[in-house]
Amino acid sequence: MDLHYTEADRDFRARAREWLKANVPQTRRPAHGQAGAQFDRDWQRKLHDHGWAGVAWPQEYGGLGLSGLRQVIWYEELARAHAPHHINTTYVALMHAGPTLIARGTPEQKAFHLPRILSGESLWCQGFSEPNAGSDLASIKTRGRIEGDHIVVNGAKMWTTDAQYGDYQELLIRTDPASERHKGLTWVICDMKTPGIDIKPIRTMLQDDHVSMVFYDEVRIPLANVVGEVGKGWSTALATLSFERGLGFIGDQLELYERVNRAIDLAGKTRLEDGRLAIGDDGIAQRLAAIKADCIAIRAMTLADIAETDRTGEPGPKGSMMKLMVTTTHKALSEVVGEILGWSFLEFDGDRIAYPWTYDYLWSWVFSISGGTNEIQREITADRVLGLPKAR
């Protein structure tokens, strides 16, 4: 893998930096509700209209068709410019659904959905997790029976991010009633305006309604909306999760490095209860140094994974290893910041702009669960990367 930037790479970075400097919104994103979702749509539309949407997406699907390295450069510049955070209501569409459709969708599905995703017209949510199942997707009980040219869905999904704003959903259901575990599942595109869908938002410790319960009562979905094959949705779901755990977290991986630098700056300005600057505490200084070293290692892993994905077209199981390292490093950094500021910093009214470190600390707990818990990532790494024997 060649880690040297070409002249074209440096030119791309300079153009991205210049455009972001002139176009990053000066107004704050509304913290809650439809106004926040509209802000996300507007920002994505602006990126699209100015030629910055889908940096690594193929040109035939509306992207720029550039390398994974250029995608990394773009995310580095987004973090440096303090642009709107990429984990917003467009995230599932851009990082889950879009890449899955590119890899596994039909020509008709790609032609209809991909332009709408890139322009911000369509927001998506994910219907994978269920009550009493969590990260164990093989325990899915939401059923879909085939009637003519439709699948009729009944059941419930849990922790569905931004379901109330979603136009479409990537929905994983069990279409073979006699099947067990990973077999007999189907990945379908669900129009969230379909009759029979009931969304119940859940208030979280982040003081928002970021996730929801979603109930399905005789929801009719066209068979043409199946991505992959009926009964073989586990393979499609693994592709989706690979994109989420690998490419979907590129922004987090690179932004984490910027956050560590801000924490080091904070430690150099903040005094502890005994009057010393926090950076003068050996324990705090050593932990910040170790976390920064981990961030450098994460960046190297990101570049290696990007190179592999450019070759194969889909991320591999190493994405789980990267996701695990990012979440544990994020958590470690948040805990050090808590010691620097004092734990009273956890008083929070939901304003992530006014209380960025508090939001990051609370988000670090969410981060260790979303996209599969840390325990799941360890199991995947042990099984599919290291080839260790399965736990009994």
C-alpha cells in the first residue's frame, strides 16, 4: 500500500479545504425534530449541487468515482473545518443503504434510490434490531409472508435510528417460518409511508428522540423491493454491516484524532482541584499520549482497509476490529476528559454545541452498542479475522 500523496491528492485536499472554508454553515444545526432533519437534507443537497457528494461512489451512480484515499482526505477536511457532523439523519442512507444497493441492488433499485440518497431527497432508517434480540440479528422474529407479488410484514423493531424522519428503511425480516438463526431471512426496502407502520420515538439520555420502536401490522411490501434474494438476506445484511463498521466509521476514526488534539489543548488550559494544570498530571498526560498513539494506529488501519475495499468492492471483517478500536478509544478519551473537567460536567440539557464534551461522553456509551456491541465485534474478530475456535 502506497501511503504517499500524489500531486492530484494534494490538489484535491486544497480544493476541498477551500470549498469547506467558504461553505460550512455558520448557523447551528437544530438539536431536535424535523428542523434538524431538514438541516441535514439541506447540507447534503449543497454538497451534491457543488459536486462533493459521494466522493468514492461510482460515477454511474452519481458519485465522483474517486479512490478510497480521496474519501479519507475528504473526511479529514470535514473534521478540520468543523463541518456538520456526518452522523445525522442522512447517515443510514449514505453509509448503509447506498453502498448496499451499489453492491447488491437491482438496476431498477439503483436507478431510483441512489440519486435521491446523494441529493438528500431520501432519508433512510435501519430495521435490524428487535426487542429481546439486540445485536443478535439471527434471533429476528419479525415475519414476512409472501402473498402474490408482495411480502406482508408483521412484528416490531427496536432502536430504529431517526425512524420518524425516514422515507425508506432497510428492513431485515424472516420470510421462512420454518427457518432458524441466519437462514430464511430477507433484506427488503420498506417505504415508511406504507399503511400499517406505527413509530414510537424513545427519549434517551442524550435528551433527544434519536431512536424509536417501529411496529408492523400487515405491512405490504412489493417483492421488487427485495435486495439480494428471498431467504438469503443474511448475506446482504453482512454486506450492510461491513459497510457500517468499516467505511461508515471512517469519519469517526479521523474525527477522533482531531478530538484528541482538542483534549490535549484542554488539558493545557484547565486546572485540577489542586491548582495544577491537567497536562502536568503524569497519569493524565500519559493516557492522552497513549490515546493519541492509538488514533495514529487507527488511521493506519483505516488506510489499509480502504486499500482492501478498493480492491474487493466491499469491506471485510476487519471492519469489526476497526470499529472496536474506535469505540474503546473514544470511551477512554471521554473518561480522561471527565477527569480533566470534573465529573460535574455531566450535567446536560441536550445542547451538544454548548456542551460538546458532555455529549461526546454520553455518545461514547451509545457508540459501544450501535452497529453491534463491542462484544459482538470481538466475536467477529476472533472468528473471521483470527480464525480462533468458537466459544462453547
